[in-house]
Amino acid sequence: MKVMNPRKTNNTFMYYFVLFVCGFVLMEVGLGQNQTTEIKVGVVLDLHTSFSQLCLTSINISLSDFYKYHSDYTTRLAIHIRDSMEDVVQASSAALDLIKNEQVSAIIGPRTSMQAEFMIRLADKSQVPTITFSATCPLLTSINSPYFVRATLDDSSQVKAIAAIVKSFGWRNVVAIYVDNEFGEGILPLLTDALQDVQAFVVNRCLIPQEANDDQILKELYKLMTMQTRVFVVHMPPTLGFRFFQKAREIGMMEEGYVWLLTDGVMNLLKSNERGSSLENMQGVLGVRSHIPKSKKLKNFRLRWEKMFPKKGIDEEMNIFALRAYDSITALAMAVEKTNIKSLRYDHPIASGNNKTNLGTLGVSRYGPSLLKALSNVRFNGLAGEFELINGQLESSVFDVINIIGSEERIIGLWRPSNGIVNAKSKNTTSVLGERLGPVIWPGKSKVVPKGWQIPTNGKLLRVGIPVLTGFLEFVDAKIDPISNAMTPTGYCIDVFEAVLKKLPYSVIPKYIAFLSPDGNYDEMVYQVYTGTYDAVVGDVTIIANRSLYVDFTLPYTESGVSMMVPLKDNKNKNTWVFLKPWSLGLWVTTACFFVFIGFIVWILEHRVNTDFRGPPHHQIGTSFWFAFSTMNFAHREKVVSNLARFVVLVWCFVVLVLIQSYTANLTSFFTVQRLQPTVTNWKDLIKNNKNIGYQRGTFVRELLKSQGFDESQLKPFGSAVECDELFSNGTITASFDEVAYIKVILSQNCSKYTMVEPSFKTAGFGFVFPKKSPLTDDVSRAILNVTQGEEMQHIENKWFKKQNNCPDLNTSLSSNHLSLSSFWGLFLIAGIASFLALLIFVANFLYEHKHTLFDDSENSFRGKLKFLVRNFDEKDIKSHMFKENAVHNVSSPITQGSSSPLTDQSTPLPRSPEQYRELELRRVSSISSGELFTMQSEQVEDEESAIIQCEGE
């Protein structure tokens, strides 16, 4: 980097040069006593600058100190100095001379990043390590040369420290001010990325030429004064920076409200000859500077330095680069001792006939690779801190956070890569702003943290654009005084905006400007913020995606969503079949089928054991249907005697209970809302039936409807609530689409005529518009939350949207609410499983009882056996406990005992053998098959069955 103006005073230069030569000669005389190998090292610096003179002195002291304590080393560094004359070409020429003529093993330098680029490529070609202690531009790393060693921190290491300061004070936007060369441009991409990581942004850039005169500097400063942002990050050489701050102070930009953050490019070299005057112009600025850890070695070095340079009106204090120059020579001397000196020679390529330039005949050092490897393994604690090269350069270090107050550079905090900003005194991180950094004195001697932006000092207020509406004046109404031609805006949106401004921690004075558009195009109004015509837009502006591409919106302050408004129809006493509406057709059919199914299952389970389910076929069918449907109101009289049938009826009664209760509740709701019902409940029906619909003129709703499939011919615009009512009244439109806020205004005036159907499309509601990355966006959004969560918002809504007491609830969503089969399929599934399970158990028991018939070895065919089972299934189960009880009762009766049996023709039943029982069974089956079952007198059948039961008991 370019750090200072050249000091071309011959006396000063000769003073340092003679000092350096004398010291070097003394060292050489002392070292001549031992046999040592000389390792040539080139030094390329701007010799006519005080910066380079200080660094040369530091190099000389480093050599003297190192070999004083390492007198047994067999290698010695021999320094060969070249002057780069503050020129890029001269620096490259000096390096070429050192490589070609002196055949140096390494090069120290150059001073600036601009001079280093070509030197690095030259060193890479010749394999000569180039060690720089002052070139900090991050772009040099992109050359990707293994022979480029950066024994200092590049500028990328400080950007996170700057971003941490910005985050600590809550600033969101900054302006980057940097010198217009590689040194300045190299840090900008890294700074931008670091700020984005903490939700801050570089909103503008200001380039200052390296050789800018005072007029050029003032021109750029006046531009900065017209901006809202008041946080500036300055990255430039000290000599240019001092003049920049001098002019900033002259025009009043070092007063309260401004924030100046300096990079270490300026802060590292504040201790220069112009120290007193420069600090006077930089009162209250913050900056970062490489932290130099305290050590005994550094303390002793400072004492020696002060003795060598007694203060005689010239402040020749050490800087970080002089210390890194000292450490660089120490590291190089240690690496040289560890390498093999047999590879010191150069390999010289043979020049071809077409390439006889100096570059074409440049030799290649065989010593370079081994020296580079040894240098990468060097580790020690130097004057500037720990010296360790990672991938050819020093790692990120600690930075001091400095506040310039008076003639002091007060360290108010530290930044470490591991834990960020810490307090300089406590050394601990904390989340409290006042404890993270020490007390800061800002420009203008203010102790109040600047907000980071303010209204520009060119006299302009916050230019706020508002739409001029012909309808829905409840939101925005621009009233213009005919005499003074002054505009006074009123309305819901204006009141909310004014309330929000009062919640801000600073004063913002708006200047309202009416936006006149023949078609009321809000997109065009919002675009005026992007072009800079307005600083903000306030009104009924909806937050949508395409607008957010070029402006920023605050949080919404109204309800969101685009809904459909339709007329109400009076259906009182006009719907004869309303009792069918609670259930859908599918549910009706399924329920009816299950009634039949349950009746059939109960008949199967009961007809063999229950006389209520016996008789002629038509009687049994009627009884089954009657029993099943009577469960609907729990009025069934027939007794259920089998456990399986009871289980089925119990489950089915629960299902019927749920169905009846749901039907009753839904029918009640239908009778409640049937008087006023919406004419349309599904917006897709409007597309299908090609119905005309309305939309508010100038809004985004038109494009939204077209994207959903509505034809252009179906869309009818309106500009106010009155126009919308007229379109409905004359039958032009069937429904209208608009945002919830507008629909509420229409309904508050016509609540008995229209209703709002549930929202169909989602939007974000109304928001205030600001330019991209405006600092007002976040502050206003937070203020909106304070307003909307308090009682003030309710007062504003009551003021502009008076709700009539006799109006129904506007949020009631009227739509088709039939109960469908999907609501009860679980119940039907349970009833079906229970019925099939009972039927399965019944069939299994029946087959088990008649297994002798199925597995009989008689000559009867399978068809005959099946007929026998069917006939047996249709008759009574005489083994059932129901018939056994009746049989016992008949046997014990005197009347029964005294009657004659038609089968035995005796007064009392006589005992029978098993063969007689089987014959009697076959006779009974034969009588059933021939139709005698239904002509036999019941008394005779009961007597015969009683006799059989009695004999079985005997």
C-alpha cells in the first residue's frame, strides 16, 4: 500500500543511510572472524520516504540482534538495497536487477501492493521467494504464487472486525469510501460480504483518486452530505486520508450525527510527522488497528529505539510495519540456517535467437524451493506477535478498536476471530452494547450513539407520494386548498403513518406529494420510489412480489387476502327440500343400504331362535325391515335373544345415534342461515358459467384474476363502493373480487345486500414503500408493530370504518357445508366389521352342529346335503334355550299330559328307542318339505317337541 508522501530531505536520508551502513560494516567486521557463508538478500523499498527509512533501520537492528545471539550460525544474510522510487516499473526493474545481476536468494519488499504484483510474477518465474511486510491488498493472493510470502496481515482479516462494530451499534447501511486503485478496490468485495453476514449493506461507494486535489475531495464530500446514510467506512493511505478528513471538517461533516470507521490502512500509520494536525481533524472517529501484544522483548526494543531517535521536533515512532520488517528478517535468517547451501547457484537458460531480452535469459534459483520450505516451518514470537506462516501468509490476528479523542488513541475494545468484540478492560464478551465497548466519544463530542442516517442537509424533507383516489376515500383523501394550493392528506393510511412516525426514536418530517395517474396505476407510483422521485409511498398499496423486486415494504398494517363478495338471496320458506341438505347424496344412499344390511343380518341371527322373526316369508321380510329402520328413533319392539344379534344391534345403535345427532345439528344450522344465503359460493363456477365479475380499477386484482383463468371480457372495473353497488344492481356483475379491507368498507354500507365469501387468494396486505435498503424500512416496521398491538390502532379503525350494529358478522363464511360420507366412513366400517364378524361366527356354529350331515357316508349327493342344510336353516332351532323352556312348561302341564298325540295316538307320551326318534325326525322333515309345516296345528307340534325333549332327558 502507498502510505506516505515522499520525504526528499537529503539530510534525513543521509542520516539513516550512514547509520545503516555503519551498523552493517560493524556487523561484517565482527562476523569476519568466523568462516561463514554469505546469503544474498535483496531489499526493494522507496528509499526517499520516512516509512522505508524506518523499516530499513528495523531490518538493520534485526540483523544485528539475531547474529549477536546466534554467533554460531554458519550462514549470514548479506543485504543488497535497491530504490523503487515510488514507481511500479522501477520496483520491477530493481527486482530484475537483483535476480539477474546479484543472484539473490530472496527479496524483501516492496512497499506498496501496486508495486508487488509484477515482482511476484517475476519471483515466481525465477523461484526466488519474495517476502513483503507492507503489501496488504487481498488481490495479490489471487496470483497464486508459492514464492509470494506475506509476512503481514492482508486487508481481508479486518473486514469482520469492522462488520462487528457496525452490528454492535445496530447500523444497517454504510457508505464505502476508498482510494481508486488496487489497494482500495481489493477490500470492497470482502467488506460487502462481511457486512451482509451481519444484515448490513454497502448502499453507496465513493472513489477518491490517489492524487486527488482538494476540489475533487470536496466534490465527493458534498455528494455524501446529500445522502441519508451517515455511516462511512474509509480505506485509503494515511497521506490521502489526512487531507480527506481536513476537508470533511471544514464543511461540517465532523459534527454530531456522523459516523466514521477507519481501516488499519489509516490507523496503523497515524503516528507520523503530521500526527498533531491529523488527529485534530479526526476527533470522534472509530478505527481498527492490528493489535501488538506486550512483551519484554518489545519493551527493550522500544527503549533502544528511543535512544537511537531522540525526539527533536520529529516523532519517529515505530509502526506495525517496522516491527514486521524486523520479524521478517529474523524468520529469513532462521530459515537460511536450516537449508542446504550447496544449492545456492542459479540455472541459466540458453537464450534463443528470438528471445534475447533480460526476461528471456532470466536464471532460475535452485536454492528457492528449499528456502521456501524452511521458511514455512519457522515459528517464533516476534516483536509484532506470533510469527507463523499458513499458506504463505500470517493468519488473522487480534484488532484493537480505537476511538480518537483529543490527542489520544483510546483503545475501547478488542476484536478476536474466536469470540468477536470484547471489552478492552473486562476482556469478556457480553450482549449488552454498553459493555461490549468502552465509552465512545462521537464526532461533535457527542456521547449519544448516532442512528446512522438522517434527513439530508440539503434542505429536502422526506418526500412521500400518496395516491389521489376517486373512491374509497376512507383510506386516502388528498384535499387541496383552492387558495393556497396546499395539499392536506387524510384517511386511514395517513393516520396510521403519522402514528408510526411518532413511535420512531427520531424526528422525521414528511412532505406529501400527490400522485396523479389517469388509470390509477399503483405499479407506476411504486416505481417512482425506485427512480428517486419519492422517498416513500403511503397509501392503500398492497405488498406483492413483483413490486418487491425494486422497492422494500414495511410489515403490513391491514388484513391480508383477496376475497369474493356476492349478493345475498332471501330463501325464507322457499326451499321445500331443505331437510335433505344436511347430508350429501352419498351419505343418504350409504345409510339406507346399511339399514337394509343390518336388518338382513339380524334376521339371519334371530329367525331360528326368535318367534318374532318367524312366520310366512312376507312377514319375515317386513319384520326385518321394520326392525332395522325402527332403530333410527330407537322404537323397535321385537326382542333380540341371541348374543350375536345383540352385539350387532348395540354397535348399530351407536352409529345411528351419531348420525341422528349430526343430522339434527346440521339441519338446525341450515334453517338458521337459509334466509340469507350467498348466490355463489365457489369462484370456479363463475369461470365455468362465463359470469361477469367486478374488480377495483388500477389494482393488481385484474392481473390476478386473469392468471386464474378469467377471460378479459368477464372483467368489469369499478372505482368506488357506489359504482360496485350499481354494477350489482343492474345485473352487470355476479360477483366482485377485492382485498378484504375494501370489501369491509362496502359491506359496512350495504351489509344486508352482500356478503364476503371465504378468502380465495392470499396477499400480504397494505404496507408502506421505501427504497431498497432504506434505513427507515426496519425502524418503521418495528413502529408498526407498536401501533397495531396497542389501542391506538383500534381508535383509528373506529374513526374511519364505522360498523353498523344491525349488520351480521362480516367474517362469517357462508358456503356449502353438507355432511359427506367421508365424515362417517369410520362408523360404517365399524358396523360392517361387527356384522360380518357375527355372521361368520353364526355360520361356523351352524356348520359345526350339522357336521354329521356334511360328512355322512350315505349315498346322498352334495346337492342333497346342501338342500337338507338349507331346509334345516329355515326351521326352528329346537335346541335353543328359548324352545327348551317352552317344552318343559308344556310337559308339566296337566292339559298337555291329558291330550293325545297325533303321532302316537296315545293319551300320554311313551318312551321311544333311538331308532324311533330318528324315524320321527325324518317324518317331521318330510312334512316340512311338503308344506305341512305351515298347516300343522301349533298344539300338536308343541306336544311332539315336548315329548321328544322329555325322552331325551330320560
